[in-house]
Amino acid sequence: MRAMILAAGRGERMRPLTDHTPKPLLKVAGKPLIVWHLENLKRAGIEQVVINTAWLPEQFEQALGDGSNYGVQITYSKEPEGGLETAGGVINALPHLGDEPFVLVNGDIWCDFDFRNLPKSITELGHLVMVDNPEHHPSGDFSIRDSFIKSTPALTFSGISILHPKLFAGAEVGFLKLRPFFEQAINKHSLTGEHYQGFWTDVGTPERLAQLSSFLASDNSE
């Protein structure tokens, strides 16, 4: 299985930290956010990784190279300035992802979810890892019933999923978000999910970055 890390966003809410550093390259507990994902993927035996870039793309190649330092092989999927949003970025990268299901991870989250616990294969269009609603997103995104994702909001999408390329069948590269594709799959009864109750955070503000640093510091001191 291959993987893609979404890393093209500008990170407006993280400014001024992201004025000179892409958000996934911001360091927490001594290493960039995106490196935590690379290490997690490697532990799960996933070594082919696609990273999409738009904001300060040269910094990713300078920091990560070809991925060999982390035991993976990185392919960069470059996007125009401003990026293509989440689904647009995936569709643009599909030539690098092959015809089989792949892991998709948001580059600006941190979660202690072990990628080795993801399904080894899926028969549906996708599988989402859902988490409890954080304070900044109390309404949630979707719910789970009998292992299938439903449109009724109850839980928050973690930014970790396995998706089949067929989810994007017929779609052309453009500025497109993932949610409409998820909703189409829900309507086809073809999107499964699981509820993870461990530690998760969307590192969307400097305050949350500081909170994550504190969490990891206390976790390592125990």
C-alpha cells in the first residue's frame, strides 16, 4: 500500500510561524510534524509516500530529500501557487498512487493512532478514522453506524483514511474539497469508519502547537 500526505496548505491561522516555514515542517518535540507521519508509515510497512506541495515547496525537498533517511521513498506532487485543496491535490497525485487503495493523511495533524492498525485492504470506496469532537469543532463531521459512515454529524474526521482511487472516478484536477466525494460515497453505502479515542489534535493554531509540545514533553517524562 502507498500513502499520501497532504502538505500543500498555506497555514494562514498559524501565521507568523508559517510565513517562512510550511506548517507540516513546524517542529514538535524536536522533529517536524510530517516526520512523525513518515515514521508511523514506515512502521506500518508503507514505504512509497507521495507529498503534495504548493507553499514553499523547496523546503520539503531540503528537509526530507528522497525519504531515504526515514526508510521511505518520497515522490513530490507539485501544485500551483495556492494549492488545489484536499481532493484536488489527491486527484493531481493519482498518477503517483497507482490503482489500489492508499493511505491519506493530513500533514498538519498529530495523532498517536498506529497506522499498523489500519485495515490491510478495503472493499469499499474508503475508510475513515474518526475521533471525538475537539473544542474548536464541537458539531463534528459524520457518524458511524454498523461500521459505515453516515452524514449525521457526531464525530470529527481525523484526517487519516484509506481511499480507493475509484472514489475520484471521472473527476478532473481542480480546486476541490474531499467532503463532497465522501458524501457521494456515503450515499452509495460505500464508506466505512472506525472511532479512535486516543490522542489527536489538528495543529491549526500556534496555541495548539504549544499544547501538543507540552503533551509530548509530559508523555516522554513519564
